[in-house]
Amino acid sequence: MFRHSLHKLLRGLVLALWGLAVQADGMSAPQINYILHCQGCHLADGSGTAGKVPALKNAAGRFLYVPGGREYLVQVPGTAQSALTDSEVAGVLNWILLNFSETELPADFIPYSTVEISRVRPNPLADVSAARARLMAEISAGTRSIPTNLSGKH
């Protein structure tokens, strides 16, 4: 028991020190949180894995054009159930949108706030695949209002 607790403490200390070293190297807290909580599935460049993990790169901003899309990004399991605080989730989502999908953002893009995350996050999606399919159909149907560089498959 003691050995297990000591191992967890040491692992936490190593991660904390690594985080400080990375911040000293110019990375922001949202970027570090992306690396620690999202990159394992969505990959370093946000490209995801075809057929398994959705791409964020050149794709996440598309959801902001359709009703419910903004909430969707907060309600997917990886976001809604993460160990991050609401403030950290807002930071990571804004970082993802600005770094992986900036050209897809609406001209009137408003960054996520902690208040918005805390309002939407407690209501995770029951059927992520169905919600995604519905939103993607709406995105495809409304391509005239979405930048033309979004016509490719995601």
C-alpha cells in the first residue's frame, strides 16, 4: 500500500516537473493539457485516426457553424469526462480551435468561457455517434456559409 502510494506520488512529481520544464520552453498551459489529455488519441497534429478518432485539424471549427455544434465539442466524452477543470477545458478547446482549425472558425468566433463550459459540460452526450452524424449532415448541407476549404472529407 505504502509502495503504491509512493509510486503515485513520484509519478505525479515527475509529471509536475516535466510540465514546468515544458512551460519554461514556451508552451502554454492549454497546449500542455492538450498533450497530456488529448494527444494520445487525436495525435500531436490533431489529425486523429481515420475511422476511429475524429480529426481536430481543419475540422473542429466546422461545428461552430451549426446549432448544437458548439455544445457538442464540450459534451463529447473526452471533454465532458476529463479530469480538467472547466477553466482548463475552455483553454484547451480554444487552443485546439485556434491552432488546428483557425481557418474554419466563423468570423464572429467567441472563445469558450469557464461559465459556458460549466453550463454545458454536466450534460454529456448519450449517443456521440448519432450526434456527430447529425451535425456532420447539417454541416454538409450548409456548405455555402462555411469556408470553401472545408469541402474535403474529415
